[in-house]
Amino acid sequence: MSANNTKKVTVFGVPERITLNGVEYIRSDLARNAIDVACKRENAFATAVLAVRHYAETHPRPVQVNQQQAAEMLGLSVPTIRKLVRAGTLKLNSCGLILVSQIDALLEER
């Protein structure tokens, strides 16, 4: 049998030992490796969730934004934002800014 071949010994239909490229693995080793990989992925996801939560808590959202920022938040161009303002879909406040609540409402409609 060559070094690249796979040799399986089964006990009740479940491989007990597997040889891959000359390295022999026992069933428990394979399970342990799979659990380690799953734990690392789960820990990475949990860390990412905590990082996003921390960022959100330390960087509160602004109450109002300019037209360029509104365009970025909505994924539109600035001329399209101007058209939405002229059409009355978005309203400017006395400072010429757009309330984030209006942007959130447009995003919910999508």
C-alpha cells in the first residue's frame, strides 16, 4: 500500500483507525481535532460579537448627518440624496442635516 492510500479498520461500521499519508489517526483524535476547530470558530465569533458591541457602546450613532454621510449609509449617490430631499422623502432640518431616524425608516422600507 502506498503512503498516499487510506487504510480504514472499522468496528461496528465506524472507523477505529485511519491512516492518511502514513500518519495513523485514532477515532478519538479525529473527534478531538474536530471539537478544537469548532471551539476556535465559536470563540472567534464570540470575540467578533463582543468587539461590535463594544464599538457600538463607545461610538454612539449621531442624531443627524450631512447629505454625503446619508448617501454612504443608504448606499446611494449624493445626487440621489438631493433628489430625495427635493421630492420630500428626506427632510433637512434647520442646519441642513438629515435625521438618522429618517434614514433608518428608509432602510426598513427596503
